[in-house]
Amino acid sequence: QVQLVESGGGLAQAGGSLRLACAASGRAISTYVMGWFRQAPGKERELVAIAWNDGTTYYRDSVKGRFTISRDNAKNTVHLQMDALKPEDTAVYYCTADGRADRLVTLTPHYWGQGTQVTVSS
């Protein structure tokens, strides 16, 4: 019922910044808990951040203090601001949505975007 399209990925140097955007259509994101996931080559998919509609957020320990998830319900858009990037942040980043937070925590949200590549050089 909701379509998600990521943008803003690219190449950055270690210590640099990127800002990812997720544009939703077909359904208001206020209906959903929104999340960002990533998957690096040869590694398991991992949860990066979650944003609830009431402003509550969650971050995995490795990105705390460096990444910020935000949602703009009026524009039906979610962002991931990534600062102080490290080579280990290199991955395909996915925007996700689900009406239930437990499915994000267990890495199984209902709706996924196509992904955007983030590459961080040392």
C-alpha cells in the first residue's frame, strides 16, 4: 500500500557526511513506524535506526552520535543524516515501513525501498 524510494547515496570520504532521503507514496507515513536498514557485501542485514510517529527514535550502538533519523510527515519523507562516516558504514541502505515496530526489530518490515548505495573511502 505504500511505495518507498531512496535517494542521496554516493561516495564519501571517511569523516564526511551524506544525507539519505526516502520518499513515500500511496499512503501517509504517519500510518507507519519507519526504519533504515543496511547490508554490506558478504554481511548480514542490520537495523540502523527507527523513527516512531511520536518522535521516539532508536539507533544501533555503532551509529549513535553520528546518524540522525528524521521524518517529515507533511512531505511524506524520511531522512537519514549520516555524519562522521567510517569505511564500515559502506553498504546498501534501505528505507522500510511497517505498522508494527516488532517487525522492524526482527528485521522483517512489511514494506521496503529499492536501496541506495553508500560507499565510504578511507
